[in-house]
Amino acid sequence: MTITDTCIYTARYLVSGNAPPVEAGAFFAHAGKIAAIGTLTELKTSYPHVKVVDFDDALMVPLLVNAHTHLELTDFPQWTSECGGAESPENFVDWILHLISVKRKLKIEQFAPSLQHGIEQSIAAGTGAVGDILAYHPARSGYGDSSLLGNLYLETLGQDPAMVSKLKAGLAEALEDKGCGAVKLGVSPHSPYTLSANYLRDTYLYCRQHNLRCTTHLAEAVEEVEFVEKGSGDFARRFYPYIGWEGYITTGSGLRPVEYLRQQGGLFPQNLLVHGVQLNDAEIDTLAAEKMSLVLCPRSNATLKVGKAPAKKLLDAGVRLALGTDSLASCDSLSIWDEMAFAHKWFAGDLDAPTLFGLATSNGAKVLGVDGAVGSLALGKDASFQVLQPQTAVAVNEVFDYFVSSACSSTVKHVYHRGVLQ
């Protein structure tokens, strides 16, 4: 890593994230922060003796935010191959059973290196902050030397009351760390179908009492909706028996997942929801009224064949949206550039290029609570940015279209975190 304490950075275009691209744009960085921003001419006049780092015909862009991922599963494709491979899942439950089957064959020592690989791949892809979910809590030490900002949500799930008591104690002990490296610790009560009602309610209460951020998978698949509401379907027939939870199958709550979550105290702004594929209009209005945020993971949704989130309706209703890659168990890269390119096609014009860029930068930073540091290039924020080197010239009115092109992810040339070249 290279540290440049005080200098002016400039390129053909500066895309600050909160304004149109600036030709010959520049910013003055000091002690890892942005101290001034403008054109190169303006900054050279104001700071005539400061070194200039000129990236020529490249683009300087804010670091992206991966608001939902499971970096400990980064080596999952390799693990699957070692286990003999698997066909593409026919449905959501197929995928869950495959995921569990592979994980059962692993040694716990394999999770920490996998997490480290995920951190490295994320940074190389131009990511500055993550909302990462971690099931194997001891691996959290892997963030100790990482430059990534964001939240590391310690995952929890369970039905058996005796086991839940042990899980609560272990979770509370892990949370005493407060943070690891530059990320803050939070909690991920996995989903409405993997925690008992009492445990889900207790977890949300704990988070609110201790001012902890949390995140929950919600309304991802039709199987989830059926099970939460009626206690039937593939979750009851296949998933619960597979993990030995047959004794915890109920007749259902009579509620769809959003209302069920409300009943357990889970509708509060610090609970970041993920997926939302199966939301209806009334539920969208409910999330907007409760000031909830939702992370879209279109590539994962497509892989798992669960459907397409109602992104435009969510956006129009005022639900704050962000983007996430999910894990390499259901996605082929940890690049948010790749997620943006896929989302642009997947949502078929419902989310235009500038909107998607906002989801990947400022919105992502806001839902993780790190918008004071990243999400845009602005005065007082971190000197955290990436340099894109397009293969062919990009006109100023083509910049955002370029961001959602399939070629963009391969042109990340330099990545800086708080003034440090990674």
C-alpha cells in the first residue's frame, strides 16, 4: 500500500456522486480527507506547491457500497467443486439444502481464509463499505487489518429454546468487541423462517436497547411466504426435516412476512431488510411508512429463480434502496459494478443508470450509516475513491451509461481508501 498524505488528484472526469461529472475535475486530499474540490485549474491556483497526481483520461469515482454480502462464503464455488459439484437449483429450497450440505463437509478453519479472500476481492472491485453477514463469529478478527468500512452483522438463528439460550450468550459475548477494524458489529437475525417468534422478538429488542444495527432477509421466495403464513410447503416438507427441526413446524402465523416481522418488533429503520422480492403494494406502503431500507440483490434472485423485486414501486413509494451481491454461493462476483450492469437489464428500464449509481454509492452508504465518510466525493469525507480506465473514450454525457455497461468492472485501475492506495 502507498500513502500520499497531501496532494491533488485529477482525471479527465471527476464523478463526485452528488453532481454531474466534472471535466478536468480534481480534489485536494490531506490526512486522508478531502479538503477541497473543484477543477484542476482552481486547485492549482489555491495550492500552487502541492503535488499533483494526474490520472489523464481516466475517471475518478467514489468507492461503491456492497450493502449485503456473505464474504465468508467467497470460497463456496471451490468447496462445491471439491464436494463433487452440483446442478443449478430448481428452486430456493434446493439451493438452501445444497448450501447446508456443502457447509456440513467443511472444517471451521476454512471460513477465515474464505472471508479474507472476500475482503480482498471486494476491495479490488472498488468497494469501500460492506454490509457483511458472518455466521462463524470467530472469523470476525479477519476485519482487524481491513480498510473496509460498514457493518459486520453476526448471524443468528434457532428454534430450540435450550439452544437459543446458548446462542444469546455467545452473541452477547461476541458483541462486546463493538467493532473489528473499521467495521462496526451488528446482528443478523437471519429470517422469519429460521428463528422462533420469541427469539426473533428478543433479538430485535436487544438491538434496539443496545442501539445496534441489524439486517434481516425478508420476502425472498414464495416458499418463505407460504411457510410463514401457513406453515406448509417445501420448507415444511424438506427444509425443516433436513436440519432436524420437524418438531418446530407450526400451522403458520396467518400473516405474510412483513406483518409477521412487525408483530415481532422488526420494523424499525436500523433493521436493514434484504431482497423483498415477494412484496405486495400494501407491504411496500408499510415499509415506506416505517422508513425502512431494502437491499436489492438481482443477480442472486435470478440465480435462485425466486423472481424480481418490485424495484420501481419501492423507489416511487420512498423506500430507500441499495445494492448487494449476496454471496458467491448465488452470484458470480463480488463486484457492485457487475451488479449494476445486471440490474440495469434485469429491471428493464425501471431503474436508470444514474439511479443505480446512487443505489451503489450514496444510498448504500446511508443504509449502512457510513455516509459521513463515503458514498460521494465531498468536503470532509474520506479521500476514498477509485480510478476507472476505459478502453475507449467516454463522452461526458455517456458516463453513467458506461457505469452500467458490462465492460466497466474490468477497468478498475486504482483503489484508494482514506488516501491509501490499496
